[in-house]
Amino acid sequence: MTRAILMRFLIPVVSVLLWSSCAFATGVRLVPSVTEALPGDDFSLDLVADNIPLSGLGGFQFRLAASFAGGSVVGVDDLGQAGTGVISLASPLQVAQASDIRSGLGDLFWNARGANGILSLENEQLTNGSALYTFAHTSGAAPSTGTGTVARFRVRVGSDVKPCQVNFSLSEVMLLDGGSSYPLDYVTGGSVTIPCFTRIPQMLGMTRTQALAALLAADLQLGRTYKIMNPSGVLPQNQILDQSLASGTRHACKTAVELAINTLPADIIQAVAVDKGGDGTGAVLISWTPPVEPDLAGYRIYNGVNLLKQISDAAATGTELGGLPESQPTLLRITTIDSYGFESAGKTVSALPLYDVPLDVTIYAAPPELTKLTSADIAFSSSDTAVTFECKLDSAAFSTCTSPVSYTQLADGQHSFTVKATASSGTPSIEKTAAWRVDTAAPTLSVSTLSNNSATNLSPLNISGSVTDENGIKSLTLNGAPVTVETAGTFSYPLLLEIEGEIGVTVVATD
């Protein structure tokens, strides 16, 4: 393409009001084709003239300035020369319509060109983000009117440009009708935001700490962490197994990335094991405080590597465990399990079950409370097989105390037998006592009636008397008939004499 000849003119700027009752405001706007552009993107920046009056637009002049914090806007002949760490603006304007990589004239000005093309008056290189541009129609052109694009700039955001806002402004603006400039009601700049975008790092196989560092370095955030089912137990623990966004893809900064990592469930907070009282089966009562674990599924209790019990209740706070050796400590390990098949390292607790069933001893064969027997056998037993006995008769100890024990020739009076049972487990001893009285003496009996071989014609014949025994009277009979004994031990009985002849009277007292 042949460029027009560059010629400089000193044009006196005279503002002349050509009409006084315009229905629409005349102005110039900078209109970006996008409001946001990502690093590596291209966009257009249009200079738009509004409401050019009927006298037409014969030429224009403006200074374009572009800037952003933390970087620079540089001018290039075309976007193929753009850099990665800057924002590149294709400048100067070519005396032709804009292309994908070069800046040029807009339709409003280009379509009104004459047969001899367009006269380029001023077209600076962009210096420090600023350049002055002046274009005019050649003689014979029909200047355009109305609203439209006067010039279009092509811009590329470098791939390494950090988040920012690029600001574009206009100054030294003149729209010429061929000689005079139009009075402008407004001149408006524009801006394009370069949001923060980053690339997702590859985190598979990292630890959680390493993955957090990688996310931080990429200006990303950690989202939800989740687990993957591991029924066969082959998946590694504490490594990133999956990530919600593929590595290398581009996403906005601060995007939350979800990570799958199979971590062990938290252990119980504390555990206590106490002996189950009154028990002889080696049982203890274990209690614990459950951890705060959203996918907790239950608990396991081990002795070494041996699984003793599994509890499939996440809300459980304790259990009873039996079958442990008595009177010696056993180290138990309590682990937590989660719904994904993972098990914690566990917390240990020492358990000391005791044989503390209360001892029992029974005397099941002994003399009655009152007896005339001076010798007998006494039998006793206990339900505890690991027990020894001590025996005493009154205050004398038996040298051998094995059931049954025998005694001989006790004197009349009160006697007792005591057996003491002692268990090898250390359970408190227990004693049982049987007591009885030996009575070999007959009751004392006195009878008052007619003397022996006396004769009488009285009937009934009153027979009275008294009877005593220190252990009490069981019965009193007269000729086999029961006789009532008063509290004082006296008695009186009317004996009917129904036939003549010798009558015998037999009185028997039994203690």
C-alpha cells in the first residue's frame, strides 16, 4: 500500500459557532470493544464522533494517551511485534481501514474519501503512551456527517501483564469542517479492565501442605477437600489424588480449587478404662470422647494386633469389654474408622480387670438350734472354687478345715461353729456362723395328788403340779393326754375315775 505524502501545516484554530439550534450534542468518545480483556487478548479502541452536522467532517486532530498502573503502553507498527510484559498499541494509524493487527481509519471517515485518497497531515509514533494524530480529506471529497467511527486502534494485552485497569484519554481534540473546528459538547475517554487470571498448577501426588503452597503461589484458593472411597485400601494417604480443575487451564485469580486427599480420621480425644465391679469375667468399662469428624463411622478396639471389638456407631461414647486377664494390666488401643474405609492410628489406654465377685459361704448341714446330740458333722461350701476355709468350734480352731467337719462330746450349753472363706483373688473374706444349744438334762417335774395306793371315791380326781426346764417345755401329757402348762410352769388336770379298781397315773414332761 502506498502511503499518502506527509505534510505539516500550521492551521490557525478558530472556533466558529456555525449553528445555534442544534438538536443533538456533538462530541467525541473513546469506545473499547470490550470492558475486560485477559492477558494475551486483542481488542479494538474506537474513536467515535457523534452528531457531525451537515457541513461535514473534513479533518480531525486528537492526542491519544494510554496508561495503566505498574506497567507501560508501547507503540508497535503491528501487533505481531507486541511484547509479553506490556500492553501494545498499533501506532501510527495506517491511511487505510484497520486490520486485525494494525490500526487505521474508521468507516465514518474512510467511506467519505475522495478519488485522490486521504491526506495524512500528522501521525506520530506513540511515546510514553501518547501520540498526536491528524488526518484530513483531500480536495474533492464529500465530508461525512452523522455519527460513526473516525479511527480504530488495535491493542494487545501481553500474556504476563498483571491485573490492572488500562485508561485511555483524549486531548487536543478538533473536528474540522474543512477549515473551522466544531464546538464540542463533550470529549470522553474509556477504560478496559485486565482481571487477574492464573493457571492451575499440577498438584497430584503432593502433600496437603505442598498443594496449599502451590495454590498460594498461583493466587488461587483451597476449596472443599474430599475423600475418595478406598475399600481395597490401595490408595495412598495424605496425598492429593484428584483436583477439581485440570492443571494448565486458565482461571480467574482467587478461584477455589477442590482437592481429593484421603486423610486418616481424627482419633478419640481421651479414653478411660475401669474395672466392672462385682464381676468375675475379666470385664472393664471403657469410655471416650468422640472426635469432631464429619464422616466418622465407628471404632475398633485392639490388644496388640488382635481386634477385640468393632463398634459401628459413630455416636458411641463407650463400651463394655470382657475376657481380659484378671488382676494384670492390659494395654488396649482404640481407633476410629471413617465411611471411606480409613482407620486412625489410635489412642492407648491401660485396663485392669479384677475378680471382685462377692464371696459366698454356706453352712448347709449343722445341728438344730436346740439338740441333745453331743457330736455331729457340719458341712459347708462356697461357689468360688479358688477359696480356702478356716473353721472354729466355739473358740477352738480346727487344724484342718474341709467340709464336712466333725465334733464330739460337747457339754450342755450354747455352742457355735464359724467358717471363714478367703479367695485367692483378693476379694474380701466372708464368715458364716451356726449356733445351737446342747441339752441332755430332763425337765424337773413335781406332781401333787393322792399318795400311791390310796383309795378314793371322788371323780374327777385333780392332779396338779409343776414342771420346769431351762430350755423350755415342749409337751406335758397325763396318761397320754396333753396337759396345758401355765406360764409359771404349773398345771392342773381333772382325771375322771370311771371304773372301780386300780388306776395308774403317768405324767410325762418333754423339753
